Amino acid sequence: MSRLQPVGQKRLTNVSVVRLKRGGKKFEVACYRNTVVAWRNKVEKDIDEVLQAHTIFSNVDKGIVAKSEDLLRAFGTDNEDEICVQILDKGEFQVSEQERQMQMAAVFRDVVSRLAEMCVSAESGRPYPPSTIERALREELHFSVSSSKPAKVQALQAFRQLKASGVLPVVRAQMLLRLTFPTAARAAVLAALETMNADGVEDGEHPVSLLEDEEPSEAPPPSEAPPPSEAPPPPPSAAMASVRCLADPSVYRQLSECLSSHGGSVMVIELKSSYHEKAAPKPHDAPPPLPHPAAPPAAPPSAAPPAAKAAAKAAAGGGGEGAAAQVDAKEAARAERMFRLNLRGAERGDPVAQLEVGKAYLDGRGVAADAALGKKWLMDAAQQGVQAAQAKLEALAGSS
């Protein structure tokens, strides 16, 4: 044979073989690597990007093409495109090592992400960064994932192992709920909640924790007759009461069934409430707002200056105490609103919000002054690279 004579055999490189046995025969198709899983997951929809050739083989390695009569006997058709789709969907294939590693890495990231959403620190009540959870699972627990189990099931399994090992002090992130029920069923509902706590107590943690009672909504007095077009008002016994509570997601269905049986309902306020919600001051514990004294007598219309000049003049004179008190009350309310807004952002991990919350705790703006909490929030912000927080901590250390 001449040296220049080409070889009539095409070597298939970078091939992943998918094979299907039917009717006592074996049928194979040649695919590109790392594409079969994408096809089965409906990520890749172009079959030309999956198949190297629209040809059905009986042996890809030897290049033996399947016979048409074998295709008709096994599949009832000799349309190779339809048969290729059936082999891709139902056939067996050997996953390459690189593809298997990519799948396992994706599942592990999904498990870590779900675990970061469902648990918080038992000490601070704030969520752990995914990198911290991933390091604990890999280096301490040597947790391995499976591609055949759902990520949510594996995340729950990892949470139990993480909690039992004590590597990280973790607890389930609780839901903030509002329970609404008739006042007549109050005793029965509270007894049912105590039963849930008695049955589900674990390590001193209760699945349901009441936060505060709210005023019951009174029914309209019976003396007031409703308009003819409206329905009659409910009797006084139908007055509703509501309480807020923190509950584990595992008891949500029990709570819903319990409240429904007593004519009440459950409303989800937050799917993931932090520990600070339990320790946060209640509205009635906050200092009462400053009284609004009567406004000073208005000046005659002819001599009335602009509003800003009048306020400044009243503040400078002896009769400006009422206006100054009103300004102070507005500033206090604004500072409290800004603190609550920044606190929500800080609990989500926003470093700028953590800086503002830390300064608010130190200065007592919108919240009672607490140097320990202020330094803690500043340290959290400094760990995320906020230079202003680091400078504030250094200034505090220098002053002490």
C-alpha cells in the first residue's frame, strides 16, 4: 500500500457513547462529552450540538453501523433522527471523570446554599456566610454529596450532622408568623402551642416561641345598625385576637391545621427571622414620644414673616419651647425609622448598614445606647472591608 494512500477510517475522538439494548441487539450513538446530561436536563435542546453524527451504530469503537432491518425490528421505524432521540433519552452512558466532578461540585454548592438559608448562628442569631459552612462541611465533617438525592434532603442531613458535631453552633432559622384566632378560643390555642413545645422540645429549644400579644379587634357595638346593602356585623363573641410568634418551619403545617380547627389563620410575616427579633424591644417598651404642646399664638397677618424665619424667631424667644419640642420629636422618630431600616439591611449582611447600626448603638440615635452591640456591628462591617468601621474601632480603642 502506498504511503500516500489515505486510511478510510475516521477516528472518533472526544466521544461519549450512549448505548441502548432492545430486541436482543445493541444500538449506540456517538455524542460529544459533557452534553448528554445537559440534553436530559433540557438545558441543551439542539440535537446537533449533542450528536457527533446522526448515525446509529452497533459498535462505535469499530465503526459498525446498525442494519436497517434491526432498527425496524427493534424500534418499528428506520428514521435515524427519531431513534437517536430515544437512545439519548433512555440509553446508558458512562460519565467522564471531569463531568462527574462538575456534577458533584454543583450539587455541593446547592447544598451549601440551602444550608446557609435554613440555619443561623445559635450565639448571634445571624446567618453564616456560605464559605464558612462549606469549609466546615469539607474540612471538619468530610461531608460527601450524592447526585441521586435531592439537594434539600442532603441539606437537612448536613444540618443534623453539623449540629450534632458542634463544629458550628447552628439552629434552624425560624419563621416570623402572626396567629389570628377568636378570643373565645384563646385558651385552646395557647394550650395547643404548649403541647407542640412539649412534644418537639430539643436541646432546650422550643419550636414555637410567642413574642407578644396584640390588642383584640373589637366587634362593632350591636346598637349600630349596618346599611341594608351590607351584611350584619358579627356578634361580640367573634372578636379576633392575634399574637406574633417565632416557629420552626417543621411545625408550620401543625400550626396551620390547629388555627384552622379553631376558626383562625396563620400569616407569614418573614420566612427567615433572625434571633434579634426575639430579643428586640417591644413597641410598648420604647420611651413615649414627647408631648405636642399647643402652638404659640399666630402673629397678625400683616406682620407674618416666612415660616422658616418665624420658627427661628420663636426658638430664639421665650415662646419657642413648643416648636423646639416638635422638631425634637420629629428628629427622634426619623432616627428610629432609619435605625430599623439599617438594622434590616445589616442582618442581611450589608456592610454599610452594619456600619450605620454600629454608630447608632454607640451614639444612641434611634435606639438605646449599647457600646457592646455597637462595637460588634462595627467589627462585622470592618471584616467586610469597610475602612470607616475600622477607623471608628481604632478611635474607640484609643479613647479607652
